Amino acid sequence: EDGNVVMGPQGVPVEEDYAKFYFHWNKGHFLIEAKDFTYRRMNSSADEVSDYDKLVAFVGSFPTNLLEDSEGNPLVDEHGRQ
């Protein structure tokens, strides 16, 4: 949970097994409105707001992933933006 490796009695890292999650789209998924997937910050608990802020900070720490061609030249759109 905290990122530390847990060692078993034989000195081997303990790994957790996770069940496979099969997800299949159906028509019902497309009928759900976008508003059903958004939440107002003011309607969230203090813990939810804190967790969201941590997630935003974490994702913000990722390096920018810019696309390049096979020669290393940046790929841009029709307006010259990467």
C-alpha cells in the first residue's frame, strides 16, 4: 500500500493475485449522459477533495509526452502546435 515490497518467510516478495475484470460495452453505456460522470467539488467530502487534489498533483508531475517522427522531429498539427 505504501509502495514498500513485502517479503515472505522465504525472502521472496509477496505478490497479490487479482481477479480478471472483463468489461464489455453495450448500448446502455452509450445512453449514460456525461453529467452522470462529473461531480461538483462542493458536493464532495473533504477526503474526496484531498484525494482528488493529490491525483491532480501526481498526474501533473508526469513528463510531457510529445510525439516525434522516426528522425526525432516533433510532430505538429496544422497550426504548428505539438
